[in-house]
Amino acid sequence: MLKQRVITAVLLAGVFVAALVFLPGPLFSAFAATITLIGAWEWANLSGLSKRWQRGVYVLAVGALLGLGAAYLGVHHLPDQALDSRELMESQSLAFRNILMVGCIWWALALLWVQGYPSSALLWHSRWMRALMGFFVLVPAWAGLSYLRVQDSGLWLLVLLVAIVACADIGGYFAGRRWGKHKLAVSVSPGKTWEGFAGGVAANILLALLVGYFWQGSVLFWLAIILPTSLVSVLGDLLESMVKRQRGIKDSSALLPGHGGVLDRVDSLTSAAPVFALALLAGGWPQG
């Protein structure tokens, strides 16, 4: 099992790095859309749409939303940051802001549902409500990744996003093992503790200090960007755990040997990406 996990992790990392380095804006957006559609297939199962034709229809619905989103955002204008005018650039930023804002509002609602589980399941337990939830989980995450890739230093911004999620996860794991006593969300994920949560935050404070010292932008700027992203990344993990618990399954699929499904690997990114992107946009990061 460990050998499978390591091999799969190395392959996934290689694919991500290759896509990040070699794909320009629109093609990276298409790559992210492909991952999103795989996630949609898995989310359909989490929703209770177990028949193949139902899951296929759900994937088509998410694909249609991605297509509409691409047209709305004008992703075909994104390669090499070659925008036709300042007016177009501002219009594009506004379009991204609107979709990212929807995503962030959704995650605020999701926090209430996670906190209130299992009582909150009365509001969303039906398969159609869970299917609707998937739209808000997947589409803003895709928009966030697409936005980051076309910014100045977009490659490094995406690496930083992954680093934030990794710090929250790794810091949380080791702090939780060493000091964990108080459960964070016992009804959703019994293994997570407040001490682990604090460890993840501490790891990301250190990351913000390093980024502020060695890269452009002040330490305060990066603390204001990284800390909210770190906090909400945990919510993505908890939300998927909650839906899987309601569905009565352990993994979103068996697609990745030793790792479960795609959603099991990117659940934290689904919440972190729109928050990180919107925070950069609101903070006035140089537009690409």
C-alpha cells in the first residue's frame, strides 16, 4: 500500500509540474477543467447519483457551466497576458471577482453546515441538494486556478497555493499527533483536533514570513493572504468528509491507487483556490 501511495504521489506531482510549466493560460485552464470534470464524476457518486447515466449527465452539466464560465471570463484572452485594452482587463477582473465571490460565499455557508452536522443534513441530505453543492465546490475552484495561472508570477502563485495547503495539512498532522486532545469536528472527522488546526496555522504563519522576506510584497500582505487561505483549506477537507459520511463511503472513488479518488487529493484546494485568488485580487496583486 505504501509503495502504491508513493508511486501515485510521484506521478501526480510530475503531471502537475509539467502542466504548470509547459501549459499557457488557456491550456492550463483546460487542464484544470479536465480535473474538475473527473471530480464532477466522483461528486455525482457522493451526491447519490450512482447510475452511470446519471453521473454522465452531471458531468455534462458541470462541463456546460465550465464552458459558460470560460466564455464569461474570456479565458481565450489570457495567453501571455495579452489583453486588448485596459477596459478589457478591468472587465475580466470583474468577471473573475464575481465567480470567486460566489465561491467564497458558498464556503461561508458550508462552514455553518459542517459546524451543524449531523443536524444540518436536514437541509442538504437529498441527492439533488448534494449535486447542487458540487457546482459551488467545483466551478469556483476552477476559476480560481485559472485566475492564478495568468497573473504575474502565476506559476509561483500556484506553487504557493499548494504550499499553503501542504503546510496546513502537514503542520496539522504533526501537531495533532503530538498534542491533539480537543476534537475539531468530531461528527465529521474524528481524527482532526484544534491542536492540529493550530499547528497548520502556525506552519502557514512561518510560510508567510518566509514569502514576505524573500519575495515581493510585505509580510503583513502575505499574512493577510495566506492565513485566510490556510483556515479555509481545512473546510474543504471537512466538507468532503461530511458528504462522504452522509453517503456512507470512505473514498470518492478508487481511481488513484493508494489515494482514493481525485476529490480525496484536491478537497482542500477546492476551498483554498477561490479564497486565495479573491484575496490576491482584492489585495491589488499586479494584474497580468
